[in-house]
Amino acid sequence: MALVNDVGDVLRVSRKIGLSPPFGRCSCAWWIYRLIRVVGGGRYACSVITTRGTAVRRRVWTTAAVAFSIFCSIMTASIAGSSGNVPPVLVGIGFVLGAAGGISLVWRHQRPWAVLAITLVGPLLFPTDATAALIALFAVARIARGSRLAAASAAVYVACGISLTYDAFRDREFSVLTIGTAVPKDGTELEQYDLALWIPWLIAAVMVAVVLALSLLVRTRTELVEAVHVRDLATEQTDAMRDEMIRTEERTRIARDMHDTIAASLSRISLFAGGLQVSASDNPEKVVNTAAMIRTTAHEALDELKGIVGVLRGSGDRREHGGHQGIDAIGDLVNGARAAGIHCRLESELLPGDVGMLAGHVCYRVVQEALTNVQKYASDQMLVITVNGSPHDGIRILARNKLSDLPPMTSIGSRSGLRGLAEQAREIGGKVEAGALGEDFLVSCWVPWFA
């Protein structure tokens, strides 16, 4: 980014391009520059494109612009000098200023306002062309808007009008406006006539309008390209954020399932083993049943672990390893818990119909968590599980047991299992609540039927 900060920038440019002597604070260039800077708002930045192809094109265009501007200054000085109606000193000064303005176009993108001020000095005060000012206006129009652009356009319009007015008062054979007039074949002198004063100013207005239109077209195209680039970057960032959110949600779900399945199974194994140790000599048949339950629970936990690891590796599906864990598997779950010594009873009033997979999974987990909790903290109490529902009313599960006076068989947990179930239920539009109510402990769940 290049910034026009003070008059010293213009002075340095003038010395580099060969203005002799350098204009000072009393010169016209200095005052024109100060006026443009006040109107322009002080500081302006111009982006320098650094891509190789764009840099090459810019050098080509800069070379062409400088060469064309100097060529027009040479032609204008030649015509004005040949006409004989302008003092040679003024023609020489105008040519020097016009050439200096053409050379300053090299910096039109870095310091557009300073370059515009330099290019306006010649055509405003001396009989020279305003080609460099038009090219400088093209660069200014790419960064300026509103009143600033209007002020710059008005200054260039006045410079063009004055330059063309000088041209209109020359003889017909030395005027750019009438240079194509045919010479009489009989050798007589070319008839002279005066051009209307409004013609040069109309032509100046057309030239400024064409430059502004081209510059605004290029600026609009550049802004569209930048907008597309910004949109692509925003899309990439949004995609990255969405992927990260998906990964975070998947990690959370896997962690929740790990607790709901593996932790619950391991807790049951630990409790079964403790019970087996206590009653090993009392009831051999119970020992056999408990050992069978430990073995079955361990196999189920292992299958669940294989399924979760397969999902993490991306090489398997949990449904290939885990058993069926829908609402119709609740009966087997309660029967297994009863065989392991848990006091529980299931009361089900479900209407026939296909329950949604997610709803059935949440119901199964709720019953499993209720059985695990009563085994840990109220093993001497009866757990009554009620399941009822219909496609219209949804599915409601209520697990109730009396609070126990016995010390818990394990330390108090983090209750993350119940919180995880509540989150799963909320995701499908349901609700899970748990807590003590009087002398009872209740786990309540409601989920929509087709979730």
C-alpha cells in the first residue's frame, strides 16, 4: 500500500522526473496539489497487485501510457510552434510540463492524487495537451468516489477545455480540431473560420466522460473479482468450521455412547462379581446364573467396544457388532436384570406400530440406566418400569423405586449418564428428567413416536 502523506512526496516525484527548478510552495503545482488533497480527504491508498501476470500487464500499460502522453506533448508543441500565434517560450514551458506529467504517470497507481496535480499544471496554464491528465484521472477514478471523484473530474475537464480552446484559435492547418480539412487543389490559401466556443468544451466533456466510464467499468470488474475471492475464502472457512462442529458433535456422541454402553456394562459386571463373592457358598445355582450374566454382559460390552472402535477408524458400522437396542429389546433387558438378582418389574402398554430408531434407542438407554442406578444405590428395592405410548401421544417411560437406607455399592457417580440421556432426548424433541420425589426416585422420559 502506498500513501500520499505530504507535499514532500510530490517534491520527490518532481525531482525524479526532471522538473527544473522543483516547484515550491509558491508554485501553481503546489496549490493544485493542496486543493486536490483537501478535496480528496488527505490520505489515499492504492493497492499494488503482486501477481506476476498482472505486474507484467501493468508495466506494459504504463510504458504505453507514458509514450503516448509524451508523443501527444511533442505533437502539440510542434503544431503550436508552427502556428506562430503562441510565443515560443510558452510553447517550450508547456512541452516540458507536458512531458513531466507524462513521465509522472509511472507513479499514477502509487500516488494518484500527486500525479494528477502534476499533470494538470501544464494544460491549465500553458498551451499543451491534457492527455496525461486524462490518464491520471483514469487511475484516480479507480479509488475515489462521490465528491472527490467529481472534483477531480471537474479539474481535468477544465484542463481539457482550456487545451482544446487554445487549439481552436489556431489556423485551420495547425489545429487538431480541423487538421483533416482538405487543401484546395488550385493552390489557393485555406479558408479560415472561427469555431464556436462551445465545441472544444463539448469535446472535453465527451473525453472526460469516456475516461470515467472506462475507469468505473474496470473498477466494477475488479470489485467483482475481489468479492468472488472473498466469498470463496468465506465459504472455505465456513466449511472448515462446519466440519469441526460435526467432528465435535461426533466425538460427544461417541463419548456419550461409551458411557451408556461400556461403563454401564462394566458397572454391572462389577456388581455381579461383588454379589458372587458374597453369596458364593449360599446358593450354587445363583452362582451359576450370576457367572453366566457376567459372561453375557462382558461379551455385549466387547461387541459394543468393537463397534465404536470401528466407527472411529471408519471401517465399520456399530450395527454390525452391537445387539439390537430398540424399544422391543427392553423386555429382554429387564429379564436379564431380574435373573441377575435385581428386583424389577416391567409394565408395558404400547400400541402396535413401528417406533422410530432414535426414539427406540433412547428408550432402551433410559431403562438400562435406571436398572444400573437401582443396582448401585437401591439393590434392596423394587424398580417398577412403566412403558406406554401410541403414534399420536408418543412414548412415555416412568421408572420408580423407593430410596434405600443401605449404603451404595459404589461411590456416587458424576450423573453424566442421565445428563447424556437428557441431551439425546432433546436432540429428537423429547425430554428426560430424574430426581427424588418424596421417598421415591423417579426417572421420567418422553420421546416422539416416529423420531
